Amino acid sequence: MRLSGFKIIMKYDYLIIGTGFAGSVAAERLASQHNKKILLVEKRSHIGGNAYDALDEHGILIHKYGPHILHTNNKEVFEYLSQFTEWREYEHRVLANLNGKLYPIPINRTTINKLYSKNFTTDNEVKEFYESVREKRNPILNSEDIIVNQVGQDLYEKFFKHYTKKQWELDPSKLSPSVCGRIPIRTNTDDRYFTDKFQFMPKDGYTKMFEKMLEHKNIEILLNIDYKDIVNKIQFDKMIYTGPIDYFFDYKFGKLPYRSIKFKWENLNVEKHLKAASYNFVSSKKKYTRITEHKYLTGQKANSTTISKEFPQMNGDPFYPIPNNENSLLFNKYKKESDKLENVEFIGRLAEYKYYNMDQVVGRVLKNV
């Protein structure tokens, strides 16, 4: 990885904005497969986007922008990333904290048995239970509909409604079905958060993986710089832009809303603190949505442990596009403007205003770059 001194002594084939998965994979592919000269520009002081990890002041490796779990069924994506890291097998587990009691989430047979004092032993029994409590909703118009249609009002209220309102500051009835629809409803006892074929964590962390990915003689990197401050000073043929699309167009149609997160960090003088990697606080009693113990994610051995509490908010770095009809209409105005630009490609969660998983971003780049 080469940090550029920014001497304008050459013309670049590509100017790439952002060093997260979209920008970094695009840079690596263009440099290694097409011998293109790349300048990567990043406004933060580090590479890796929101997947960045680093040691905290206590020597604990933390995911600075919240837990990032690599899970995919895409063999091509997994094999591509395997060029830049060794892996540690890791299956993510999450417990829902409901009024002080812990339940597996996504909802499964164990959750139902514990919550309702049942003794279901087969998938069919749980299916019949869901069928008995569900409210048929047709058409499915929003996130409330998609859950109530599957498991009824009580489970919706207990596990989805308040958590979703905290996360998005919108009632689920005001959000696209895709928001809550991402979370499966299970009838078995599988308590893994994901069921993908490939579930791994980079052995030495994401940042080391990105460093190796960007170790190419044709790639230069500028950190701590807003691309708009230098774009007119650089010669390049094409741009790949991975930042917020509304910022690119100077908010000409207005700002697209995003949810951000404020993290509160604590180091505890114990080896382990939680019974799973993350607890989701699904009632309205706590202002935070989630606690994560980062040693679960990294496999690090240490005498102390670091946890993060997540407080969703509107202000701050844009993390999550807010999917509803109003925002889709606004995004489409920017999309029409972006389609007019022949030498700029918009890729990634912020540039496409779409809730991509990491593997989906990598797959998108591999297919199109």
C-alpha cells in the first residue's frame, strides 16, 4: 500500500473515491488485471471504510464502526478475498434481550419454547404455531406487514417493532418490507445469525486484508482529503465514486437521509462479558439497540474485553440508507443525473443508496469492473 505524496507528475487512468470494499476491490482489479494507474482518495484517516478494525488503547482489536461479519454463498467472492487474507472460521450468534431475559435471534424453535413455555420438538409443530398466530396481510406493503404476516402481532411487538423504531426512527409500517424481511423466521433450533456456506473472519483483521489488497505499484492512496478539494487538480480518464450520491451532486435535489450510529466503548477487566457476540435490546426501555463484545469477532485472547453500545442517530457518518418510497423517489432523481455521466461510475451502498452486504458489494465490483 502506497500513500501518495500527491505530486501531479502523471495522469491516472482512474480516480476512485472511497477505500471501502467497493473502492478497494475496484482499485485492485483495475491495477492487477488491466494494468491501470489508480489514485484512491479517502476522506478518513484510514483505509477500509466501515470495515476498518484497529487495536484500542487496551490492546483489544475492535471493529470501529460496529461488527462486520463476512458471510456469503458466493464462492467467487470468497475465493477472491482469500488472496488477501487467511481466515478464521466464525459463526455469528446473537441473543435478544427482552426485559432482561435472553432469547436466540433470529426467532427459532428455542425462542418460541422459552418465550411461551412450549415443548415443540419438530419443525412442523412450530410451523403450525406460526400459522395459528399470524395475521394474513395482502399485499405486503411495509416491514410491519411482512412480519405480522409470518408470526403475528405478539412476536412482532416483542422482537421487531421497538428495535426497528430505535434503529430507523420510523415505525416499521413506514419502512420497506426489505428492512425486517432480511431477518429469517425459523422453525428449527439453528441459532446462527447467518446460514451462508462461507462464514469466516479475516485472521489478522479487515485492515490487514485491505492493506494487502492495495499493495500494488499502480495504486496510490490519499488519506484525509475530500476529493472535491483536489478533483480539478488531477488528470484522470474515469472516476469510480463510492460516496453518498447526493453529496456528489451538491445536494441539488435535497439531502438523502441516512441513519448513523454513535458508539459508546467500554473496556471491562474480565475475559468474557456476554454469552454471545451481540445482544439486541428489543424493547423500548434501553436507548441503545445493540451491545457487541469484539473478542468474539476476532478470536483474540486477552485478560480484558471491550464492548460497544450502539445508539442510532440521524447525524454523523452515513451508515444505512433509509428504504421507503419517499427516499426512493429522491434517489431516482440523482440516479437520472448519474446516468448522464459517461466517465463516472457509482458503486456501493452510499452511491447506490442501497443496503448492500459486504459480499454483495464485492460481487457487484467483480462483475462490473
